[in-house]
Amino acid sequence: AQTVTQSQPEMSVQEAETVTLSCTYDTSESDYYLFWYKQPPSRQMILVIRQEAYKQQNATENRFSVNFQKAAKSFSLKISDSQLGDAAMYFCARYGGATNKLIFGTGTLLAVQP
Amino acid sequence: GAGVSQTPSNKVTEKGKYVELRCDPISGHTALYWYRQSLGQGPEFLIYFQGTGAADDSGLPNDRFFAVRPEGSVSTLKIQRTERGDSAVYLCASSFSGGSSYEQYFGPGTRLTVT
């Protein structure tokens, strides 16, 4: 089964603090792509960060970084110096199949407390 | 430049009616995807177009759902005999190509409510 699992339905973080969102996935492929998307109330899916499985180095985009553990099939997102604008639903996803359709987890709702 | 647009933003229809949802992809993007997002869930794949042809329609739930992309640009998702279970946000995404190195850009979605 090609599944993506997010075990934290909700998370909360204080402004300026750091938070980590968890994600595990299942795949039989050796080369694949992983993503974290942000979905604010506007519904627009915004790509936060992506990781190619063949790269050992963890991806980083400004305050966002990932901890990619290929053997454990784990792909967590770390948000540093959290800001009020980071509050949103976060989805972990991977490409599936030859057509690169995205397979999403169920999401983690992140609240940022001032 | 303009992003992916979807119309209408919201659609309320009665059970049994026919609806059409429209997606305008980013100009020049050959790949187009439709996803459905039910309340409290992540988006689920419905169908993928490469150019004018549906390269993968394995996510369409049943034969009431159909999608077209006649000129390789705008796509329409059509739902016949709507049911209350069809209520969801329908998201469209486009990509420069269907290749794995290309990002999928999402539209704001259409919220469909079947009463």
C-alpha cells in the first residue's frame, strides 16, 4: 500500500519557538520525492519544502527544514522561529506511480500562540 | 504571472443534479491533476491529464465522474447525479510536465456542497 501517515492531528507552538511535525510513509520504490504542503484557510496548497530520496542531505528552506530518515521511512518538518503566519494545516505527501500523482497524509493542524 | 484558477469558488447543488467544475492551469503547463479533499482529510487523486489525454483516471470513484481537457489547457470536471457524499473541495493542480522534477501548482479549489 502506498500510504502517508501523519500521527499528530493538531499541534501548538509559541511564537518564536520551534515545532516538529511528524510523517511516515510506505513505498517500495528506491527513488521518490517527498513534500510538505501548507494549506491556510484560503484552501490554497502551498509547497513548503521538497526532498529527493536519493539526496542524503536534508532539505532546508529558510526557517523550514526536514529530517529525512530513508531507512525508517520518516520525513519530519521542523519550523524554527515560528510566526503567526505559519498557522495552517500541513500535509506531508509523496509522488506515487508513473504519473506522479501526489499521495497525501491526513494533515496536522498547527496553531501558533502569540 | 497568473496562477491556477478554479471556478466557481463555491457551488451548492441539490442531490441528483449535474455540476461542472472548471480549472484554468498556468499557461504552458502540459500536466493537469484533479484532487478531491473531503472534510478533515488530505486531498485524494482523481485524474491526471498530459496534454489533451487522460493518462491516469484511476482515482475517479465511479462512472458519475468524468473530466475533459479538449484543447490541452482548460479542464472541466463533470459530476452527474450528484450525491451528498460528493460534497468536498475539488482541487486542481498543474505542472510544466508530468515529470517528477516539476512542482505541482494548486488552485484555490471549488467547494461543492450537495444538499
